[in-house]
Amino acid sequence: MRVCFISFEYPPNVIGGAGTYAETLVAGLRNSGVDVFVITRGHLNDHHKRTYRIPTPNVSYLRRVFFIRPAIDLLNKLNRIWKFDVVHFNEPHIVLRKPDLPSVCTMHSIQANEIRVKITSLDTLRTATDIGDLVLKSPTGSICDLLTTRATDRIICPSPHLASLIRSCCFVDESKICVIPNGIDLDCFNRAKDCGIDVLNRYGLEKGNYVLFVGRLSHLKGVQYLIDAFRNFRKELCGLKLAVVGTGDFEGYLRNMAHGMDDVVFTGHVHSLDVKKTLYENSLVVVVPSSYEGLPMVALEAMACGKAVVASAVGGLPFLIRHGKNGFLSEPENPGDLERFIRILLLDADLREKMGSVGRKMVMEEFTVEKMVDKTYGLYKSLMPE
């Protein structure tokens, strides 16, 4: 089978979970014998790896517009030579003039729901990017969602919650939607080295003495509520710290919010899997305090490392975190609720270990890259003529 995979995000240009998904799925499909061609943004083609890059001006809100038209042109040219069986779009794009091929699109979220969340949290819009996203990106993205769901033959989404939103907000027939959860490459995670004391020293952290957040720093990720919660329990364990791993337009606001709190550590972006695994494995608790989520890879990575997770009960998170089993679900945007559940875990090592073991087992049984690849490959086959 020969597949053309079109993704604005792909290594080394990874912005968030969509890029991680692209990297993981493409590698898994190739390991399964699928001939995958990738069209993405960038400057250097790698014909040996069947990766074609399109130079794209780095202009906010227009980068994807600049990308998709030449990407479709290139798809048509490559299809004339290689005769693809399926084209797979990662995230919505306004798709015009594509060849007559079976098509799939993976939706990681829908903008209509993001608009709803942002409007109900207007007081948290602190940056020009946040306001621009609400005024420009989200409405435009909503149009792309509607057009894409009609232009593609099948829609992949990672959770039943998102499938329900797509049906109701994009008016899509249920038969077009296929729920395929994101998967973790456990072999890759197991091979990653624990960098140990060197990494912890770099960030001023100690083994088993910090609460961990990993993700893009935007107001929807809810780090502000975690910092508020941390103020109330930070003195209960000697030297306890909060490690905030990531970067984004909201970082300045969060740093100001944590001014004077030497026990809040901002690490910046961490790309190395070795470093990320080290930070996960040496933490006490991993927190995902988002106001809105699809099916975050951070929660899966934490579970793969055997960590209990405290997460907001939003989006696909209840699909991953079984309350009281492998972590706790808190009311979104509620620092007091976060504090309550984090405090329980901080004071009960046996419970942390038990929940971490359950989470690790869940990943091994339900959320592996092999399962994600098998289901995606099965979807491709169902679209091909017999």
C-alpha cells in the first residue's frame, strides 16, 4: 500500500501534539511495511525517506494557508508518478483540486469548541496571541473544520468525546467518523535513557520532590490554576517544587504570576525524549490542568512512565484518566479541586505507586502505537476497491 501523508507539523517542525502524532504514526506505518510519502513544511527534501518539504513564510495565521495550496500541487504531481492508494491529511485544511483518491483526515480538536471555551474564560485572555486566536484563528479554523469534514471520506479522531463534538458541530454522519486513540511507542520510551542527576541538577530539581506539568504554555492549558493550587501546598513537603516544562505566548504572564516563588521552575521547551522521560520518572505527580483538550500525549507519556495523573475532566481526558484508578479528575479551572487531589497523592506514596502501575498497564493494553497503526491501516484498506 502507498499512502501520501500531508501534515503541516512534522519533525523537526513540531509545535504540539499533532506533530508528535504525525511522527509516531508515520514511523509505525513504515515499520509495518506501508510505503508512506510525507508532504510537510520546510526547506530540505529527503528523497531517501520519502519526505518532501515546502518552504512556507512564517506569518501568523497565514502559514497553513501558504502551505496547503503548494502541498496539493505536489500531491497531484507525486500521484501521477507513484499512484497513491490513500491520501491522509493530518489536521483540517481547505482541500481543493486533490486527485480522485480515497481520503482520510485526522482531527485533533475542533475550533467551534475552542471558541466556546475561550468565550467562557474571557478574563484569562492575557496575550495578543490569545485575542488574535479568538478573533481570527478560531473562526477561520471552524470554517476549515466544516469544509474538511465534507471533503474527506473518513475522519479519524482520538476520543469518543471528540467524535461527539464533530457530529454535533460539523453535522457529520456518524458512519464517517472512526475513533482511533493516540498511541505511545513503548519500545522507544523503554529505550530512552534516564539522564538522572545531570538533568535534575540542570533545572534545580531533586528526585521525588517536584510536581510536573508538561505542555505548551497557553491559557487553555490551565497552568495558572496549577500555580494557584501550588501556593497552598508548597510548604507541606520540604523543598517541594513545581516544574513547568514548555514554552509559549503565555509564559511571560505565568512567570509574573509566579514572581517571588523560587520553587516554581520554568525549564523552557524540552524536545529530547531522554530528558522528558527523566523528568517524568523522577516526579511525584504529573498534572494536566487544561480548560480544553483532545487526547493529550502528555497524559499518555506520564502513564507510560508509571505516574499518577491529576487532570481536568475535559475533552478526552476522562477517556484516559479513570478517576480513583490511575489518577484523579478535577473540576476544570478550579485550583481548590486541583490542590485537593494533588495533596492526596503527595501524602500517600503507596497510592501513587498503585495508580502509576494501573496507568502503565492501561497504556500497554489500550494505547500503544501498534494498536493505533493497525486500526489506521485497517481504515485505509476499507477505503480501497476490492
